[in-house]
Amino acid sequence: MRAHWPAVPPVRSGPALDESQNLTRPEKTLTTVLLLRSNVSDHLHLLGPAELRLLIRNEDSRITTTSGLANGYQQANVVILPKHLANDFEVFCRSNPAPLPLLYCSQPGETSCPLLAKDADIRTDISQYRVYQDGVLVKSVSSLQNYSDSLRTISQKQSVPSDEWSDMVCFYLGCSFGFEGSLKKAGVVVRNVEQGRNVSMYKTAVPCIRAGVFSCPLVVSMRPVPSTMLDAAVQVTHLNPQAHGAPVHIGDAAFLGIQDLSRPDYGDQVELQSGDVPVFWACGVTAIEAIVSSKPSLAFSHSPGCMFLTDVQDSSLVFHTPDSKKSQATSVTPELTPLCFQISQNPLLYSLASQRAVAKIRQLDAIIGEDPGLRGIKALFIQDELLRSCLALSHSSSVAITTGFPTHYMHSPPDETDGPPGAIAMATMMLALGKQVTMITDRRALLMNQAIIDEAVRTGVLKSTIPLVIFEESVPNSALHFLCHHGDPTKPRYDHLVAIERSGRAEDGNYYNMRGVNIKHLVDPIDDLFLAAKNIPGITTTGIGDGGNELGMGKVKEKVKKLMPKGDLIACDVPADYAITAGVSNWGGYAVACGLYLLNTCPAHQRYRKKGLGVDHQTPTELQDWTANLPSVDKEESILSTLVRFGIRSGKTAHLAMEVDGLTFHPTHSDIITRLLEVTLGSAK
């Protein structure tokens, strides 16, 4: 008894391949295959998908992987499941769109897919299939058409009539092989094709979104890409969302839980060349892991690397819904095209953000770079430090913020009004984004800063209290033990340190205000944390300053020495990974908060952070919460008035008044805040 699959007509090979109209269909098929084999020799890459399917159907031994074949056309992963699991699996695909872009879902027993390929037969048109019983791989076969005996054997073992296989449903899922031709056209070398190997595929430690009986880890494919071509690779693949779209990770594989790139779980090892960066795309082999984990009584799939070749061009961006079976054009907005930025060297990590988000953050940078106090800070500006810091912070989960510049050594308290408002603005947004936030302060200012935090919570400036801690150098490796659990550099407590208007250590070991007065006796050695972080993989640092003597501004030390008043004496010697310069340091904190909002409302960045799993955009509740926790004129005026009540003075003038660095809150600071919000919320022209 054979499976009840509908009969499928032979491939129509076209007039260029038919020598005689008088041949019978079997004779035509055989003649076409012989002609293809004799004419193309080893130039399989020159053939179109229909011709290649014909060779595959006739088990041409030269086709061991479809990588590098049918360039310019979509390829498809294939999963065939019992009908009673079809709804769950469709929801699973919708919930995990990057690894499982659903191109077509068949009717039960349907072996063709006319919207994807003409004259196709899913039983014969893949070079190798896998057969699963109770989630266990039991066999690999070259055809399902002649699989009747094996089906009967399996059916008898399960006491299931073999005609049940007419109720099998076939899912066609996009494949990254579909964009390899576009990568080549863009000048991006495809190393697996260059090396004549199947692509490398890895199981990750990232769980997919569960749907019904289906849950499994994300599988990714890896292609080495020269670092100079990352933007091109990202943008080309972004344009093909039905072939998994843009990468979901770029850099160190350990972020995905992959320990050894030389040992792929599927496919072949592909070797990185000098200057290459490992780039990871979501992979349709995730569907195979879903089969293994859900343990259906019987299921089929393609073998990894042996894809179904469609007639759909990758540039058409066509998506087929299983219900309507109608194609829908996928719109591409240039402003949403992602750009790639390196945000960490050790470990290596890149991130993505849309052109729109990047442009807005650069607008924020220009606003905070204004210099109404005429301090000459524009000379310290480094392009995209704000952007990269925001990207790194967006990927962080636990952030420690420090501030405090006791410039008024003759007053009590000696601190200035620049720093704490910006620190609290950043902390507020980070808490809204679900990050853990800790504040680090000097022992002398512990009680005062706790009172300021409590008042900020009471007045609604802060949504919840923040742990406040001190750091003192009491034992050897104090900084390491402070930053890492049990002093173990593989277990950091924080993944990002931020210093905003924090007095920084100069070359001679002292701490100086802008007048060149040594205030070391008022400062705890928090600089040591930034120095220790340089040797702890996974901790990134940011310094925000407006004069060059602040912690973290050691990155621009030579410019400070050369261009700033008393620069040789006051310049901070301790660098941060990112040094954000602002006309007033508080503005830098406001800009970071706004930048984080922009990134977390950026579809390209959100998709990258979530590895293409789940919803790619914020929910209305999330958006409302994030918007409410942006800095505002009212909130910043409130926190400044709190500082003044605590006796904290303006930095430049020592006035106990509503001013920062000698600039009154209205109109200067309020205007900056308003303009930052206009850019962030989209009302600026």
C-alpha cells in the first residue's frame, strides 16, 4: 500500500531543452537530464532553479549542497508534519520570524507549490531528506516518492494506517542561500562558496518563542565577512527578509552560547580569513530542532544545506500567506536600513541601528555639543561616541553610574550641580528599559546622595530607588572584587560603567578642578574601577565631561593638554571606551537617555537585540512607559531645585541658585532639554 500523494506532472523543460515534440513525457524528462549533464559539465551555478530541480529529481550526484546554486533566487527549508500539528507550527513560525520566515504552507497532501515553483514535486526535488520518528532521525533518503515501504513499516509499528500520510502538511521556509547571489553582486565574498563547503550552522543557547508543542533553541548560520564589508552584508540581506533578513549577531560567538566555531552542529566548518568577522544569520534549521524537541510520530525535513530551489527572485521580496495564497509586496523604507557599528573589542561585538535612529542620535550629539559657556569643548569631540555608547548601553543589563565633582572645596557640601541630574536622567530611562542600575559615590557624600535619590523617588523624577554604594581601596585587587563576583573576571557584576561629571585622576595622581586646585582629599579612587574594567572582558565604560578633567576623558587627554586652559595639569589620565563631550555634562546624560529611547524604538536595533525572535517592535505599554521616563523640563527643574535645597552650587560661579555651570536653568538648560525631546519624539524638522 503506497502513500496517497497526488500525481504531479513532469517538469516542463522548455523549447531550448526539448529535441523532439514527439517524445513521450518520460522520454522528454530523460532526454532533458542527459542534455543538461552533457552541456553544463560542472557549471551548475549557471543553471536556473527549474533545471536544477530536474537534475535533483534525477539524483544528479554533483549536487551535494545548494549553496552557490540558483543565484538570485530564493531557496527554502522544508518541514513536513502531520496535519494536527500544522496550526501550532504556523504560530511557531509567526512568533520566530527571523529563523522561520514562512514562504508557503501547503494543503494536506499537497506536493506542489505553484506560487513558489512551477511543476515542482516536494517528494523528489530536494537532493536529500531526513526522516524523523518520535523526534529521532531514523534515515536520510534521496526521495520521498518511493518511500512507501519505509512508510508502511513505520506505520505498522505505530498502528497507524499508511494512508494517513495524505494528511501531511508541508512548510516552506526562507533560506539564507537565497541572498548569497546578492552578496556576491555587492562585492561581499561568500567564504563557504569560495571554499566549496556547506555553510556552518550552530545551535545556540538562545531559546525561541514557544508555540504549542514547539520550543527549541535558535539555530544560526555563520559566514565570515571582511570587516570592511559588514555594512554591505547587513544592508543587502536586510532587503531580503524572506531569506532571514539582516544578521542577528556579529562578533564573538560566545554571546550566542557557541563555544567552538570549528565544530558546527550542522554543515561544514568554514574558515575565517585575515580581517574577517563572524556574522550570524538566523537559520531555518531551527525547524529541525523544533521537530527533535516536539517529537512528532513522523516528520520529514530537508537535510541541512540541501534546499528546495524556488522560482522566486530574491529581489522581488514576495511573501505568500498560507491562507490567501496571495503575494504581498514587502515595502522597504531607506530610513529603516540598518547600519553596523563596532561597540566592543574584547569581546568583539557589533550592533545595528537604522539610518533614521543613527541620524537622530547624531542630531542629539550636535545639540549637546553647543558651547554657550565658551569653554572650547568642540575640540574634544569624537564622532559617534554618543551613538556607540548608547548602542553598548542598550545591550547592557547591569549598569553602574558614578558622578560627583567637589570643585567648591571651600564650601560644604563641595559638590556642583552638574552631574547628578544627568546621572538620574540616565538611570530613570535604564530602569524603564528593565536594566539593573547602581550608583557609586564617595563615602563623604553617601548620606547626601541617598537623600537626593529618596527625594527624586518621592517627587516622581525616579520611578524607583537605586542602590547606592561606595568603593574604597581596602585590600589588594579591591577593584576586581568590586566589579566581579568573588573577584572572578568571568563573572562581572556590571557590564557597563558610566561616569558623568566625575572628577578624574590626572597624570600625577591628583584630582584638579578647572582652576588647577587639587581636590584629591575629597575624592575616592573610583577611577580604579575604570582602569580594572579595561582588563575584564564584557565591561564597557563611558565618560561624560565638558572640560577634560572628568573621569573617562583620558581618551582625549592629548587634546585636553594642548587645547584646554591648564590642560597639562588638569587633564584626566584615565580613559573610557567612549568619551562623550557636551557643553554641560548634564546634557550628555539627557542625550544618553534619549538615545536609548531611540534605539529601543528602532525596529532594526530591536530585531538585532532580540535575535529576530518574538515581536520586533515595542508594545503600546512599553512605549508609554519609556516616553514617560524621558528627561523633561519639569523633572530636570525639580531635581535641580532639590540640589539647591541641599546646598549644592553652580560649578562655574558657586552660586546657590537654579543654574549649572553659570548658565541659568531658564532659558538655557530648559531650551536644550526641549530640543532634545523634539528630536527624540519626532517633532523636530
